[in-house]
Amino acid sequence: MAQRTSPTQRQRRLGAELRKIRLAAGVSAESAAGLLGVDRSKVSAIESGIRTISEERLRTLACHCDCADEQYIAALVEMAQPRQRGWWERYRGSLSAALLDIAELEAHASRMHYAHSVHIPGLLQTSDHALAIFRFAVPALPEQELALRLALRMERQQVLEGVGAPEYRGMVHEAALRMQFGGPKVARSQLEHLLHMSEHDNVILRVLTFEAGGFPGAGQTVNYVQGRVPQLDTVQVDSTHGPDFLHADAQLAKYRAHLEWMERLSLTPEASRDFIHHLARQL
């Protein structure tokens, strides 16, 4: 079993799922170690994402823990496979690992459901709009990091293009649409880009207007990313210290309810396009 020094969020998630399976079955770490033919410290390392696990050992553990959901097990086996080098790895060592974790999460998504109240979702931003936002970072980012972050942001957007692209459901508050990052010209171009993206078959864009009133979690950015199976869904939320990744059952249920509530309050996709077009004409 190979050992890592800095596991990715996806690798840590695999370990967390294996620990969840073990605990649900009431199997101790010592028993799991004996079953797998390793010492207890290696079980802890596997469950923290530091050590890899083979398909054979993963399936042995799942069987011993009475986990019979074959689709779930197959998804875990896929996560445990030797990792192919994703395009985001080019930025490893130059940008925060958490930013690369977002790109990897999106690359493995089957569906994405985003809600933004102040900013345009990153996957729908123009380069000028994104750069204007990055310039408000505290402390100020050096020019080299600005360029790297912008390049990463633009490459992330390719996940929405081509055959097999995941479904993307985005909800944007009117406040975000009216924010003029970079000035009126940049803002108008951004709104026009939203209209263009909303024409993609896999992109559903809805607007939550001021008239809708209050909504749950006001002000929070919520990115709900569905995995290959429901057990592997992830919520990514932004904070001043960087992105957080949540996957406890109660957290997932909370944010699903959060997004469903917001969607009920928002305009239809057709009315949303009309609303965005109206705002763009005012600039």
C-alpha cells in the first residue's frame, strides 16, 4: 500500500467512506486490520486518505462489513484506482490544493446544483469578470497568482462542454447580476455570457429576484455536486479561509432542502433569461 504526504479531497473522501462502512457494521479498527492483513496504524492511514487500498482489500472489507450495495462499492473501487493525472495537476505546487480539489470534484460530477447570491458562479464567469473579483482578494494577490487563478478558472469551465458533460443547475440572485465588477462594460459582457451559457442543453439557469424576499442561508454560496452514487454527493461552500467540503448525511439533506426552497422561489429558466436580458440592456 503506497503512502501519500498530502491526500486530495477525493482521496480523503474515500477514506471517510471506508471508515463509515466499518463503523456502521460495528467493526473495530483492530478487526479490520486483521482482516486486511495489516497493522492497525495502516487502517487509520487508509481511512485518512494517506494510504491507498487495493480493490481486493476494499471488497473484502465491504463484504465483512455487510455492505451489499454493489453500485456504491463499485464507485469506491473507482475512487481507489491509481489516479490518472488530471489537467489540474499542472497547477500543483503553484496554487492552493483546495482550489485543485474543486476542479477534481467537478471533473467527477454527474450533476451540479449551484446557488450564488453575490457572485456569478465560477463556471459561468467571463475572464474579465473573474479577474475583477480576484483583484478584491485580501491580502492582494501577486500578479503571477492572479494569472494562475484565472487560467485555472477558465479551464474548469470546460467541464460543461462536450459529450457527456454533467447537468448544471445554477441559481443566481439578482444582487449578483447587478454587481458591476470591472465596470458596466465588463458587467454587460458577463450578463450576455450568462445568456449564451443558458442556451446549452445541460445548463439550467434560474434567477432569484429581490421580490422573492428572504431565503434560507442568505448570502452563502452553495455548490451541491452529485457523485456517481448518492452516498458520494458533496457540498462545497466558500469561506474567507478557502473552500470547505461537506458530506455528512445530515449536511447533505440540509443543503438539498436549502436548494429546493430557493428553486421554488426563483423564476423559471425562460423568465430568468428575459430578466437577465433586461438587465443587460440597462447597462
